[in-house]
Amino acid sequence: MLKIEPNIMPLLNDLQHPIFHYQWNACNWIEQFRKLELPEQHSKTYDLHQHLLRATVMLNTIGVLRKRRYMINDEEVSLKPVRMQTIVYDHASKLSPGVKTSASNLKIPYASTSVKVVNEDCLIIYQKLVSEGRGPLLINMANQTNPGGGYRKGDGAQEENLLRRSNYYQSLDIEISDNDASERLHCDDKCKLEQISKGDSFYPMDEFGAIYTTGITVFRQTEVNGYAFMRNPLYNASALAMAAHREPKLKNNKTLANKFAVTTQKIENIFAIAYHHKHDCLILSAFGCGAFKNPSDHIASIFKSAIYQYAEFFNTIYFAIVDDHNTGNKINPQGNLLPFQEILDGLIVPSPINLCIDAAIGSNRIIDKSNDEQLILSDVCIFGLPPCHHGAKCRDLRNSKHKSQFSHPPICPLSKATSSCEQLNDETHTFTFIHNTKCKFAGECNDTDPIHFLEFDRPEFCEYGGDCTNMSKKHLIAYRHVSNCPKGLKCLNYRKRDHDHIKSFRHCRPVCPYDNSCINFHDKEHFTNTIHSFQPPCPLTPYNCSKYIEFI
């Protein structure tokens, strides 16, 4: 094998070639791999031999899948793969239509989401979660233009590794896959799945698109273990192929310059598709931080923002990161594992507390909200409007024409009505979430100008609606309320318990606008129908009141 080009294609149709019939010996493969001398690690010969050794693994994998069996010592293991399903998501795809619902009917699966960053192979983490009864989704850091990246020629990145260890290539690479290996579908703009014609290719993937595959059969161990066969294959695994940007322009080798907003959108789409397919755990990695040269600190921070947006929709999120030859350079001098651990490991994110207009609830955006807590949620699309490159720092957020042409981040989920977000010093956080100024009048604000609503945060409406009778200053500042009915407690509609009227108006005694300065305190009707901060006055003069004289 060391005398040929590292390419599986010339041998693919030669069914009698020995490579398809050899019994795999993981120890021999490891020995050959280690024979490549360290001084030659950056030579062309070393690189060629590595690719050739990996190509032999791929050819052996294809041979195993043709026979549907393999040997471990003298024991035969039969493969029983299910038919895969491959769904292509592109810029026309819509995951779900918008809905109208009440805040109380929102289905939040988890109270919080925990994050773990581990130095471990992603498929080992996948198998661990499956054994715990979880339903994980694995991110495949894919190549945007070539199915499986360079797996045909023995490249060594994560995507190629996944294909060598499973039947995943039969989902992505139509050219060499079996015709019936996978059902191939496309998600259209009506949320429906339609069959893809046999001659149609998935590639190149749209910028924000992805390919979702379920039913993958994994039967080989890690490269460190010589791609040894698994005694118990992993069946029905799910993966999402999504491509990061290749060698984006950077600021000071630390942050994305012109791909900040679009990378954020890509990462959010990973979360949206995962939740759409009802996965409760994610297995992510250092997205684009290897050969594609994205800055690990910045990518980790963008993931952190996405996790805050989707906190309540996943139980656990793993980042499986193994540093390799693509780390330790000027882009990621500390590798990828350490920056991700420092930013994300051990993070526990509670459910968001902000349900205002333009806030996000997972994949949905709140586009309108009524006084009675009815929410109108947006469609969930792979691509709606192109993301504004200025993100939350855009100066045209109030410009209707600009907003009709570009999408912008949601309102920060950490902001409260009476206090500011505690992450305002985090540049990534302030780029990925909008932070409005708090209205100084809080719940007592009477400004109905739409511009005021956009520029200032105000408290939520009181949950009791028209039935609220609490007129304390503290309560009136903490919550907004519907208008007070001018007829007060004497209102006939209130006494009849007219539902629509009660929903629109409160019925309680208003606070006297003059309070301590009120000159109508002897007016019994006025004093009965309004609230004052002092006790009801005695109807007698001081010297005619026996009680007053008694205590002089």
C-alpha cells in the first residue's frame, strides 16, 4: 500500500483486491503508524504515509460493510445496520411555523443546562450518553464543498475520522454509497420533507445549511487504538454536518473580524436543528478551530451565548476536544481544549427570565406580546434575513428599512426589569445580545410611543391582570398594569364579571394624586373611593372630640 497514491477511488470497484479481504490487525496498524519517525513529521513522506495508512482503514471499512460482518480474534460479529435517513437543510428550509401561545403554556424541558468540556473522543462520549438513556446529537465539523472532506485520501480531521469508523460515508457521499443505504430528504419552506432525486448532490452546502443524519452504525474504535473493531457496535447514532468558515479574517489573531455574526448564526442553527429533532444532549467541539484556523477563545464565547439562548432545551452539552497537529500555533497557542475549558467547563445555565418582545425562547423569537401574556412566536428558519455584521452594536436598530433587510440578535435573556445584565463587560455577549436602557419610571411608565418601547426595557405585566388590587408603590414599580376603570368598584361590568372587560381594566381604588396635600379629605365619597397615605380624618374638630381631649 505504501507504493500507491492515497486515494480509495482506484480500488473501490476491484472487489477482489486483498485489502477488502484481509483480517484487520489493529496492533500492526499502530506499529506501522508509529514507525513514522518523529523528525519526519513535517515532511512530505511522513504526510503521504499517514494518509496511506488511513486510506487502508477506509477501504477495510467499505469491505466490512459489503460483507456486513467482521472478526475479533476468532469471534464473528454481524452488523445489522438500519437504513439511514439523511435530511438536507438549506436556505429555503423552515423547521417550524410561528405560533401564538401563552407564557404559561411554554414547554421548557429542563430547569437548567450543564456544560462539560472533556479531553475525549466524541464517539466515546456519544456511547456513554446512550448508555445513560440520553438522546445525543453529534456535531460533524464538516467540509462545505466535499462530501466527507478528504476522507477518500486519508485526511485526519474529525469528519474523516467519523467516516472511517462507521457507515456514515453512505449518507454524505452519494457517488460511492449503496443506493438503498439512506433515505435522502430535503426540508422545504413549508416545513415538509421531500424526496431528493438520485442524481442531486448535497454539496456545496449553503452557508447556513446543514445535513442531518440518523441511523449511523459505528463499529470501529479510535485511531489511537488502531481502528480496532468494537465488540458491540453502536447503532442508530445521529450526526449533524455543519461547516465552519475556513481561515476567516481576524482581529489581532483573537476575534473574528467579518464572520462574527454569520458564525453566530451557524452555531444557533446547530442548536435549532438539534432541538427540532428532539435531542436532549449535544456533543460539540472546537468548531473550525483546527485546520480552518478560527480563534478558539472567540468560538467558545460564541457557543456560550448560544447556550444562554437555548439553556432550557438541553440537559447536558459536551465539548469533546482532542488537541492535534493543528493546535499550538499563533491562532491557538494554548491549544483548543484549555480555552474551551476556561470559558465553558462546569457552566450551569438556568432558564431565561426575559420574555419581552424580541427576546428569544430557544429557536423562536417573541415578535409580539399582549397584556394577558399571550405570545406570538416567530417561524424557525435556517435562513431568513442575512445577519447584520454589527450584531447588537448596530447603530440602525431603530431604522425600519435596515431591520427589514438584516436580522439582529435577540434581547439579552439575563436582563431583569429592575436590574442590568451582569455580563456587560463581555464583548462577545454584548455583540450577540441587545441590551436596552431601563425605563426610569419602570411599571409606572405611561409612555405609549412605539419608539420608547424599542429603546427602553420595562417590567412585565402583573400576572393577576385586571384582578390585581395591590396599589403599593413597590408593586406598581415592579410590574406594569392594565388601565384602571374610571368607574372603579362600582362598574357594572366588573360586578357581572365580564371577562373581556376585567381583562382590559383594573377595578380598585386609585391613589389620590394629591395624597398628603389633598384638600378633599372631608369629602366622604372622595376618601372612600381613593387611597391616601394617612388615616381617615375624624369628622369632629379637635375640641369636640372626646378621645382627642382625653389624650392631650
